[in-house]
Amino acid sequence: MNKKQVLIILLITITTISLIFVMPSFAGPGGKIAKVIATTLLGKVILAVLTIIFLPLILYVWLREKLAERRTLKDLAFMAKYSPNFEWLRAKERILDCFYRIHRAWSTEDVSEASEYMSDWYWQNQQLVYLEKWKREGLYNECEVKKIQSIRPLLFVHRNDDSEHEGSLLIVSITARMKDFLVKRNTNEVVEGDKKFKDNETVWSFTLIDNKWRVSNIEESDFSLGYAGQIKYLPKIEDTLISENVIPAKKKWESSY
């Protein structure tokens, strides 16, 4: 049995066991199911044991994501010479703005209020697929963000779709202290989640549209490792710009990779 097969078996095992001791609750924007760790004593004990057993796998995931974060920040720093949109601090401000505005619009059940912070397809999809569906079912999703705990870049892909840098993709993991639950409108009965503040991690995709970073997808934290793993398939950012005719091929660049 090779290393890849062992890793697959470990991932399947930890996922299966975790599902037994994890309670689902509805997430906010994105309409995904956020996994909330069981709060019972038995659940906590079993999760502690699982953490010890799968510590090597946990460290492996952590390392892969740290390497992806390091590479992404380097690529963004390189691209900042061509556009201020790629400066990490500037991009981070935009990410925070999008995060809070979209959650605020979500709580009013009208994400069109934050449409300028999302791609056209995404905000319409959120409105029709989730919010309108819950309205028809007599449900309401209450979502409140208390604090952003961390923002970690996982992947950056440079593109030149219709114009320079247009369509470039930035994927980040956002962990926020928040409460998130689904209630019945007529009785205020909580049907999914609870009213306690908990740390919730989601993966946000940002696409550069009309020279602004806009949210194009929101996914569960399970996707973070998959995106981080894409780093190894990406060419150096200098080679990407050469292939896109952004910089001349004859120019030599020093790389720190």
C-alpha cells in the first residue's frame, strides 16, 4: 500500500468518524452546512482522542496550507508591482468589507444590497436558491458576525480575460466568531444551529471584475486543503506573466522560490 492510498484511507476514516460526533447547522452567505463540534462530554472526549490519533494528518494539512499561504503572498507581492489590487493589505481590506457587507445584506434577506461586492451570477444565485427558498418554507436564517479571527490566503491565479488582470482569482479561508441559526418565522423556534457564538471557517473565492475584487463563491472549510494543493500545479508567477505577454520573455527575473 503506497502513501497516497494510506492518506486516502485516513481521510475517509476521520471524515466518517467526525460525522458521527458533529452536529450540522445552517451557515450564512453561501447557504452551506457548517459543521459544529458536538458539545457533549462524550463528544469532546472522542474528538480529543481523534485529534491525538490523527495528529500527523492534522500537521500535514496545516503544513500544506501554510506553504500555500506563503506562495500566495509571494505571488501577490510580485503582482503588486503591476496593480495595487494585488497588495495584500489592500486586498485584505476589500475582503473584510465584502465579508461584513454581504453578511449584513444576508440578514435583511436581500443580498442585492451588496451586489456590487459579488459577481452578478453569485448574488442572484444566493437570492434565488437559498433566501427565496427559505421564505417559501417559512424559515429565516439569523446570522451575526462578532469578530473576524483570521484571513488566510490559499491560492492566487493570475488571468487576463477581457483586459489586463481581469478574471484573476484569489481564494482565502476566513474564520469568524459568529452565531448562525435557522428559525421558523411564525414561532421563532430554532430548527437548525443554536444562538451561541462559535468559530466558523468558510472558504471565499474572489474574482477581479471591473478592477475590483468581488465574491464569486463561498464554500465549506473542507475545500481549503484542495485549494492549497493546487499550488504545486501552478507555474511561477513570472512564467505566467511571460506566457500572457505581460512581461517580455527576454527579461530575467530573480526568484526566491
